[in-house]
Amino acid sequence: MILTVYFRRWGNSLGIRLPSAVVREMHLMDGAAAELSVQDGQILIRPKQSALPQRRQRRPMSFYEQRAKERGLSSLGATDAGIMEI
């Protein structure tokens, strides 16, 4: 399978998107690790078979989210019982 992909700016780096056909054939998933090397002027990408996808870290709760959690409120102000607290 030979496909044309285009390099796009991603911050200070360049990136490419892998077509879904490649993702399916290689059984790749979001967060999976790969090894990248350059040999004889060619870019080689090899999935790491032993590496499991890394989970993304949850962002820390904001001050207001923490206070709502301590008071048993959801982020919208509703309690677990479904009653709005004002």
C-alpha cells in the first residue's frame, strides 16, 4: 500500500496523519507508542508491540470544581439528589 500524506505544522514541529486504512491494517489505537528512525534517507515508523497505550492524565480540578465536589454538587450546581442548591 502506497499512500501520499502531507506534512502539517503542529506547534514548532511537523506532523502527518495516518490514513484510517493504515490504522486498521496495523491495528493502531490512540495513545499507542511507536519507534521512529531515519535510515538511508527514509523515515521508518514501527509500532511498539509490547507498549500499551498510555492513558491521558486528567486535568486537575479547578477551585470551583473542588468546592462543588466537597459539597456534593455537580459542576452545574445540582446535588446527587437532583435538588438545586442556591
